[in-house]
Amino acid sequence: MSDEFRLSFEFFPPKTDQGRTNLMQVAQELSQFQPEFFSVTYGAGGSTRDNTKNIVQALMDLGLSVAPHLSFGGDEEPTILKLLHEYQNMGVQRIVALRGDRPSGMGGGSQMVYANQLVAFIRQHFGDKFHLEVAAYPEIHPEADSYDHDIRYLKGKFSAGANSAITQYFFNPDAYFYFVEQCTRAGIHQSIVPGIMPITNFKNLSRFSDNCGAEIPRWVRKRLAAYGEDLESIKAFGLNLISELCETLLDNGAPGLHFYTMNQTEPTATLLHNLGLDSE
């Protein structure tokens, strides 16, 4: 893989022993593509804290480079500081620093620390020991006051010490390129890697997209809805659509790809084969 191209894969912590066993197999299968790192998500309010750490350790035991997601959620500074020290001792070199989601049942008065504050906190206590990833939203964070405000907030994360960003997934490449252009005009020159969501299940994708603010173009929604329960047709359409999206992104200078794998080898592996991104 070229030094100028960055590939990464995202997992979520399984809830069962079988899920964990399956995930280790998926990680080994995807490792053939020589990603720069695998990331592991962190549940709302730190609800998967220990499970995330355990999965990170298990993946590292396979010899993989792993980046845990981290947010303050409802935790206090000593808890997060302890976890960061544990990650440092494990050999973790990269952290995905997020504000995180508020878990259901968490009252409005509970602590919610913004990502730029978490980045500053990590830099204060660990200097440059970690490469810090943050989130970016080409189609605007669902809670943002405005497009420009969202870009200023991203700039604040970089000013606090973030190294690079991973975007929320999207299906319109123009949204990404316009976003990067506006970021550059705002003085952001760090790498912004597009997040890629393979399409396998329209109902799940539609529900998740509505919640996170990712826009599914109307023609894509109509096409997917027309397939109904025909999962093979949905899969075939999704492979073509996402392959073309990735080709457009890479042909026009995107610095890499970050795949939301949903803890599955397919269809991510097929997409990478289609793109000619097999390891040499």
C-alpha cells in the first residue's frame, strides 16, 4: 500500500463470546489488505469501556495496530486518565477522540465533554504520545448550528492538537469534496479521510442514516426500496454504488478510506478487490 494512501477498518465490541471469536477471524481476514489500523468503537457514555479495551488487547495480540475510540461520556477525568495510561502501557499509539453520544436515560445535566476538550486533555497529560483522530461531518453534524459553525468546530479540534479526521459516511462524493474545500479555506490542512459504509441492508441503513444525519440520495433510496427483501439485488447494487464512490474519491485525491465494516469481512473485502487494493 502506498505511503500516501491510508486504509483503516472500524469494528464495534461484540456482546457475546461467539461474536468475539467471529471478530478475531474477520480481523485476520481483513489484515491481508495491510490497513494502517483497526478502530474499535466506544459505547454511548462509556457503556462498552471494558469491552472495548478487551477487544483492543485481543486485536493487538494478533499483531494488529489498533485505535480505540474514546469519549468522556459520563465519566470523570481520573477514570479517563487511568484508561489512557492503560492504553499507553498496552502499546496503543492512536486514539479516536470523540464527544460521543449520550446514552438513553442520561439526564440533561450529566457531563458531556466536547471532542476538542478531550483532545486538549490528552495532549496535556500525554503530549505527542498518541496520534489523535477526530470526527468530521461532510453533511454537517445533526446538532450543528450551521455549516460554517461545524467547520469552525472541526478547526477547534485540530487547534487543540488533533492530527487527522475520519468522516461520517456519505454517498454523495461532491459533499466530501466541497467540505474539504471549505475546510482548506478555513485554514484546515490536516488529512480528512472519508468514511465508507457498505450497503447490505436497506432498512438498517435507512434507520441509522436518519439518526446520524447521513444523507441517502433520493434516487438511491428509491432504488433500494424497490428491491424490497431481495437481499442479493441490494448487495449487488450496493457493491457497484460504493465501488464507484470509492473510485471517485481516490481519483480526486482523497487521502485514504475508512470502512465501517459492521464486524464483517464482506462486502468490504470485495469492495477492496474491486478497487485493486489487494496487498501486493
